[in-house]
Amino acid sequence: MGGDTISASAGSIRVAGNLAHRHARARAASYAQQTGLPCSQCHAIAFGPALTAYGRQFKLNAYSLGEHKSSVPLALMAVLSSTRTSADLPEPPADRFDVNNNGALNELTGFYASRFGQHSGGFIEVSYSGIERHTAWGAFDVRYARSFTVGSHSIVGGITLNNNPTVSDLWNSTPVWSFPYVGSALAPTPGAGPVVAGGIERPSLDDPVRDDR
């Protein structure tokens, strides 16, 4: 079986197999506008999701570092897929799709990502699924942090409000950020998995913006 995924985000287009695609969930271009720095300053090989040492400090300090340039803190990402399996499925994988050779808009995602003040910031992600035909919250992380010194040690302390325990990982290596970054939602895949691997974020914030029209 196979499936290709096309992701268009921040003016770039990338094509890769469904198990080798880099998810752009944390690639909000507004952070680059805010700091005046290139994406590679925070993200390994420029587009992440893995973070560099500076990127970890940026996240730890509530997304508020940088020159604080004026910017519009919005970004948009579209993920398209084309799925073809080696044999027809016994039934369509979702409403309005066929048993094989399906093209789909996996998601259209809007990001609000910015500093809110000198010591606070965050990102909020809302996604429309072209397969399920509804809108839901995605990753959500709002932070407040301050730096202080205790003796000879520098400490950063603060709080975070998020909708998935692994969103707060400074290395962006835990389930919500991990491989496979994007896959086809129309190809048969194992249904079992840990709850923290995407099983918490939608139930916690999905209902208020759900739209089944």
C-alpha cells in the first residue's frame, strides 16, 4: 500500500512518502517574523519539529525571546494526500470516498503563534479535516515564564496550559511531535496506540468548535 502527502506551509511545498513526512505542526512562520531570525535558528534542519538549543530556550521562555518585532501572528498549513492501496478495501475508508485511489485534504490548519507579553506567549492550532468534515482544536500551548537566579544558578520557572501532556516537551520528541509526522488517514493502519499519542488533545477541546455540516 502507499500514500503520498503534500504539505504547503509558509510558502513552501514538500512531497514525501506517508511515513517520511515532516509534520509542520510547530512551523508557525510568525515566530520567525517575531524574532527576525530564520527557521533554522530554532528548528533542526530548518523545519523541525526537533528543536535546536536556541529553540528549546525559546520554548522554555514562553515563546517570548527575540527582538519582538511587530508581526501578524498567524500562519496557515494545508496537508493534501493521495492514497492508493495494493488491493481495493472491502469498504470505503470514510464517507464520500471510494475503496481505492483517494485524494483528500487531510487538514487545513490555522496557527496563532506569538508572544503575549514580556514573559508570556504560546500557540493555538485549529484544524479543519477534509476527511471527517469538521473543525477541531489541534496542539495548544500557552506559557508564562520568568528567569531568576538562586545563588550561582540561573533558573527559569513558570506555568503552561496545554491540551496534551507531550506538547510541552522542550525537545519536541515525544508522541505529539514524533514520527510518523503525517500519514494517510484513508489507508488501513493499526488502531491501537498510547492515549498520549494524540488521544487526549481533541476530546479535551474539540466540542466547542465542532462543525459537522
